[in-house]
Amino acid sequence: MPSYLARIVDAELDDLLQDAAAIALDGPKGVGKTATAARRASTVIVLDDPLQRDLTLADLDAVLRRSPPVLLDEWQRLPQTWDAVRRAVDRDDRPAQFLLTGSASPEGPATPRQAGRILRVRMYPMLLAERGRNRRPSRQACQTIDAG
């Protein structure tokens, strides 16, 4: 297994986790969303694993009460996880509770009432600077979007 190469998004995630209860890390397949999020998670739920998905579906509230931060990897495989996380944050908005990773975003814009519940961070493919071939990034490596 290759070792983890630090990403520009790492610093942004660490900063956001000090204040945000939930962060969704999205982007194209294969950019390192899961590896990046898993380094910060105490509990990892892999929803593209049929057994873990079935167990999560059986008692989603219990899964969300596991040791935080709880990573829901490939959350879009069980779309109700997005709303369940939003409701959990409504009840308790302490920082660093949930990380969601996936290649999809929920449909529809965030409403003002939903704003800030789940911050969305867009992750891009690794830059030359992150590979150690260039000292400075040539473009934005991540983008934070208020996703509700």
C-alpha cells in the first residue's frame, strides 16, 4: 500500500473540523477522498460494502452515534444518510462529528435554514506541488462550498 502524500486540502479540512459539525468531501473518483477523510475519522462506515450498507440502513441513528468523527464513505449509496446527518447536526452541532465522502452531491440548492449544517469541500486531482515536483500550486486545490 503506498504511503499517504499530504494534500493541500488537509490543512483546510483540519481547520474546518475545528468549527464544523459535518463536512462532505466530494470530487471525481480516485482523487483520494476516502484516504484523506479516513485519516481524521474514528469510525469508518464504507457504504459501497453491501453488509455495512445493510447494517447502516437497519439502524442509521445508531451508526451516527458511534465514536466521532464518523466517516460515511460513498454516502450516495445510501442517500438518506445526508438528511440523517443534517438532523443529527440540528440536535448537536459540536465540531468534528461527521465526514461524508462521495462523488455526488445532494440535489437542489441549500436553503438559508440549511446553510452551514454540512460544509462541502471539493477535492481535485493531485497537483504537481503536492507530488513534490513544484514548489507552489498552479491552481486552486480545493473549494469550500456551503451545502446545507
